[in-house]
Amino acid sequence: MLTALKSLDTLHLAEARFTADDLARLRALPNLKRLELDRIDIPAADVERLKTLLPEVVVDWRALNDEDRAALERLLAP
């Protein structure tokens, strides 16, 4: 589990679907300073909520464009 990596200061996540509640578990990482969300499907409101839940962490995220969303849907399809 990632939360066992107490010295982790930067985390890069890519090509997944999360909610703020999913990522709020990262509060267990006391040294986390940067969270990079690359091609992550998460509502913008959840990103804002995440920033309040992790105030000491720089959250680097951009909304998916149509091409990224289609690629992610193909990747996550059963």
C-alpha cells in the first residue's frame, strides 16, 4: 500500500479514475509535497476538495480532453 511509504514526497499517478475520497487516503503520507495526476478522470470539484484535504501538497492536474477521455475509456474497459 502506498500509505506505508512514509518518506514519499512526490507521487505521479496516470491513466486512472479517482474521486477525492479515494485520494484523501494520501493524507497518511506525512512527507508528500507534490501529487501529479496525469490523464486522471476526476471531477474538477473533487480536485478542489482534494486541495483542501491536502493543503500542504501541490496538486498538478488538468481536465481530460476528448481524446484523453476516449483513450482512458478504452484502457479501463473490461
